[in-house]
Amino acid sequence: MSTETTPGPSPADTQPPVTSTRPVVQPGDRIFSGLAKGAGILILVVLAGVAAFLLVEAVPAFTAPSAEIPGGAGFAAYVIPLVFGTLLAAVIALVIATPLAVAVALFITHYAPRRIAQGLGYVVDLLAAVPSIVYGLWGAGTLAPASVALMVWLENNLGFIPFFAGPASTTGRTMLVAGVVLAVMILPIITAVSREVFLQTPRLHEEAALALGATRWEMIRMAVLPFGRSGIISGAMLGLGRALGETMAVAIVLSVSGGITFNLIGNGNPSTIAANIALQFPEASGLGVNVLIASGLVLFLITLAVNSIARFIINRRREFSGAN
């Protein structure tokens, strides 16, 4: 008798059907993705439009004869003192504000009791909401007269340093006071960024440093500050960006006489690009408007260069954190 067996199903036949694992894109996700992409493109378009406008309007100032530029010495001679004043005021503000902002951020995050830290954080954040013209009025009406005695002391005791060579201003409306006002204005920006970065320091790293016998300051120096270094740089660059473009506070405080000088306590002070545009634009006409726009283009390029340098520094330190 022949016993033929029917072949059973192969292993391939017993496998479940393969289904697509591609996620289903919901309409809301598609809409949000399109809006986000459109917002990014819009920012680039606006930035390119601003740059194109400045460049087109600045061309007549670049090509005009030197005698037609205010001052009669050409555009370079006109804008270089303004660039110098802009950078000098911003650097003074940054040198004063950055250490103070880091110290305030460390006090709020690691030293102050919770209630005091919360209230102090609100007060520091409120400084950013004060209009710049109010800072200017405070600087010109209160800080400048109060600083006259200090400037006389600096001239008498530190006059051998070019920054305090004197003669000291009798009104106090000097580059040093303008830098202090700018420092107060950028203080909340640097403090806020530094505070948030310090709060993100891994708790285990802080506890490990304390467990090894470190004091609180040693723990901050070994764990918190290295972890937050890139954040401190980011906050400082954000503050520098505001200091470079500040207008009304500098225009109200500073007593301008033009020229390039490192004397911070004298009556002769270079103006800044933003303050010069604000003061000269209402009465400017013809080529004068193009010259002011050209100086605005220079400020635009300076700000772009500062942000690029800051991004380069941050990217170099991105791989390092307290975890490495």
C-alpha cells in the first residue's frame, strides 16, 4: 500500500504578514512642521532683506567724495571714532556686568535661602523691563553728578593710567558713567542665562564633590562653573549685543565731543554708532541719511561678527561638560 504524505506548510507560510512600520503622519504634525519651517525661512528672509536694504542705501556714502561726507575727511574717518566709542562702551559694560552677574546667579542658585532666592530672582528679572530712557535719565541725573568726586580721586591717584588721565569732568557725563549704565542694563540678561545654566548642573556631581571633602566654593569651582562656562559666554554675548545697539541711554548720558581717546573720565568722549544715528537722523537729509545708514551697516556687521565669534567659542566647548 502506498502511503504518501502531504507536505505541510513551509516556515515561510507560517510567518505573519509583514505590515508597514512607517508612522502615520497626523495632519497636526504636518501643519506644525510647515509652520516651523516657514518661521525659520521667514527669519532668514527678513535678515537678508535688512542686510540688502542697508547695503543698497549705504552705497552712495561709500562712493561719495570725501568732501561731501560730514567732517570732510571721508566715510572711514567719520565712522572709525563711532566704532571705537561703540566698542569701548560695550567692553566697559561687559567687564563690569559679567563678574557681577555670575556672582548674583551663584548666590541665587547656591547660597541664598529659597524664599530670598525667588524674590531676588524676580527683582533681577524686573531690571530688564525698565525702559532704556529711564536708565539714561537715572545715569544723567543721579549717577553722573555722584561720580564727580570719584573721577577727581581717580585723576589724582591713578592719573598715570591712560584711562584716568583727566582732566576729570565736572558734570560726570563721561564714558565711564555710560559704561556703568550699560552694565546695569545688561546685568539681568547675563544673570538670567547664568542662573538657568547653573541650575542644570548634575546634582550627583555637586554631591560627589562635597562627599570628597570640598567646600561649597570648591564644589562650585570644580563642578558648577566648568559645566556652565558655555552658558556664561552665551549670556555675556547676549548682553554685549544689547550694549552695542543701545541708543537712548548712551545719548542722554554721554557728553560727546568726537575723536578717539582712552580717557574715561574726561569731557571729550567719542559717540557710539546707535546714539549718533538717533541724534543726527531727524535733521539729516540727502547724502547725510545715506551716511547714517552706512554707519548702521557697520554696526550690523560688528554685531554679526560678535555673534559668530561667540558661536565659535561655544561650539569649541560644547563637548565639555561636568559629565566629562
